[in-house]
Amino acid sequence: MPDVAVTIVGGGIVGCAVADAAARAGRSVVLLEQEQAVGRGTTSRNSEVAHGGMYYPTGSLKARFCVEGRHLLKAFSAEAGLGWRECGKLIVAVEADEIPALQQLHALGLANGVEDLQLLEPQEVSRLEPGVRAAAALISPRTAVCDAEGLARGLARRAAAHGAQVLCGARVTALARDGVAWRVTVAADSRREGWSHTSGAVVNAAGLYADQVAALAGIDVEARGWRQVLVRGSYFRIAPRHRGRVGRLVYPLPPTDGSTLGAHLCLDLGEGLRLGPDFAAPLPPGSDPALIAWAVDAARADAFHQDAVRFLPWLERDDLTPDMSGMRPKLAAHGFRDFVADRGEGELAGLVNLVGIDSPGLTASMALARHVVDELMAA
Ligand SMILES: Cc1cc2nc3c(=O)[nH]c(=O)nc-3n(C[C@H](O)[C@H](O)[C@H](O)COP(=O)(O)OP(=O)(O)OC[C@H]3O[C@@H](n4cnc5c(N)ncnc54)[C@H](O)[C@@H]3O)c2cc1C
């Protein structure tokens, strides 16, 4: 008998959601997070938008789990007393020649089961959001803003209430086959000795490090196309005097290559306004996520202003101050790539790898976790 049924590597929103789903399904669970708290990775460096689900190819994991995951996150936020602001979102065609692309997005959203989508004429946009300039817009009323880090902590707490051990300051350094189980080795940190234990199943939910963790298990990540490309997205804060000027998230049409949703107007739960994230040049291959400098390049303000003033005509360059940045773990710098949710076979039996969990990974997290526990780890 292994020491534990399921070990999860990584306590971001995805790992915490998997721990919660597995513990509630009655498995013995250990969640290992290398930082001193859960939810401190990419989970705390994003737009905190619970997406509608209209951007992704129909039938993809991203499309399926985004819609389902949003419902699950909303219900959990209510249960846990966490903020959830269903402010809705506008995707704007700034010029008339962008309207066909907006119509295509509408059709994709309908095919993906996104609720209550509607195309708006410019007068309706002005009525709803006088501060937004658009030739047409797609409104997604169910898109919401949430508390991403609070959700990760809340899911970890619920997992613990169902018997999971949630261990922080616990970095996994080796994964090796041990009979029918996996031997998981955890490094010492300043507060405790290292150790190893056996686990019937291991879920790799290591975010920016997911390719490195897969390699620990002996997987050739290059051959599988799992080497992650890290692409920074930076944010600028908009001067507080504009607070309340726009009440919905506002996105331009996304670039056609599927790499990003486009830098947008983000609202936070406190109604502060930010712009971002942009899409920087990928970090050089092999960059170590542990060495990332997170500071935002203040010189990017001009480009942010130039892009956003198209649909936010009141915005001035001096309204922008550098905020924070996050890093996307992408499977290709450009073009659409779906989440990898892989169940190992043969020598890799019992190992589930979640790789390339970029946006909408926050929104999708609880649905992805359900899929892992109900389908990928089912006996
Ligand atoms: C700029 C930006 C904006 C985004 N906006 C949105 C949005 O609005 N909506 C949305 O749905 N998604 C968004 N996303 C995507 C979303 O943030 C991520 O998909 C999601 O947070 C991924 O969560 P995770 O748990 O996989 O990763 P993480 O939060 O990075 O968690 C992984 C954890 O694993 C730990 N770990 C790694 N290696 C080890 C190891 N060896 N041992 C132990 N622990 C380890 C790390 O410390 C980390 O805490 C955005 C992403 C970015 C970068």
C-alpha cells in the first residue's frame, strides 16, 4: 500500500482545486507547494477574470472547462464568502471593419454555450458605457471578476477540512517509479527536514514549472511538445480619479493568432482600473521561472496608452503607472494550443500531467480538477 493515494505537486489554483476534488472524493491527499503559502504563483499575477468562454475552439478543453469552471468557481466563491463581481464584459470593434470578427466571436461563443451573449449597436454601447468608444460590441453579462488567491486558499482549506494535508515550503525534487506507486522526494527547507513518501497517483500542477516536473518523472518534454514558453504580460494602473468611469471589463478584439486576448481594461473587486496584460517577447528557452524579475518596464506606458485610447478616449498618458506582471506558461508563443491534461500509461501509470495551463486556467480550474479526479485518475 502506498503511503498516500494522491500527491499533488503545486498549490496554485489548479493544484488546490485538484486537492479539494480528490479529498472530497474520499482519497487521501497530500498537496505540496514550494512557496510558503498557496496561490502565490501565476494565480496571484493575472486579471482575475472569470471568463465567459467565447474565445476557444468549440470542443477544446479550454472551451469546455471555461464555461463549466466559471459556474463552479461562482458557487464556491459564494460558499466561501469570497468576492465575485458579475460586472460583465464588452468586447469592442473600435472600427467598422472589425465588426465581422466580432460576429465570428459571437458565433463561437454561442457554439461554446456561453450564456446571454448579445451584439450591441454603438448607441447601446454609449448608453451602457458612455466612457467607451465602439462601432459595435459583444456583451458577455456573465463574465465576472473574482479573488483568485482567496479562491486558492479557500479550496486548500476545504481540501484540508476533508482530510488533505496541505504542506507549504515543500519543493518536490524527484519523482520515481516505486513498484506500482510513485516515490515523491521533497527537499528540506529552513523549517523542516526533507522526506520521501510513496503515492498511488501524482498530479503535476506545477504551473510555470510543469515541464520541469514532468521531466523529473523521466518524460522527454521536448519530444512531447510540452516545453513551456514563458511570455510576460504587464499591467498599468489607471489613476484613481477615473474609478467608476467604466463599470464593465472592456476588451479589444483579440489578435487573430490566438496567442492572447489583447490588453484590456480590467476592474478589480474594489473597482480600481488597470490596463493589461500586454504580450511581450517570450523569455529565452530554458529560462528558470525562479529567476524571473517581475518589475514592469515603465517605458511600456506609451504603447499601452496608444492601444487603449482607441476605445477609452478619455485616457491620458499620465494616468498610467506601472503595476505588476505575470508570466504565461504557453506551449507555443503564437497560435492556439489547448491545455495538456495527460494520464500516463505503462511506466507512467498513475501520473497526471497538467501542462500549458495558461488563460483561462483560473476560470477552468475547478472543472479541470473534476476531470482529473473523475476521468484521469479513475481506476
Ligand atoms: C498575465 C496573465 C493574466 C491572466 N488572466 C487570467 C484571467 O483573467 N482569467 C483566467 O481564467 N486565467 C488567467 N490567466 C491564467 C491563470 O492565471 C493561470 O492559468 C492559472 O493561475 C494557473 O494556475 P496554476 O495552479 O496552474 O499555476 P500557479 O498558480 O503558477 O501554481 C503552480 C504552483 O506550483 C508550485 N510549484 C512549482 N514547482 C513545484 C515543485 N517542484 N514542488 C512544489 N511546488 C511547486 C509553484 O510554486 C506554484 O505555486 C492569466 C495568466 C497570466 C500570466
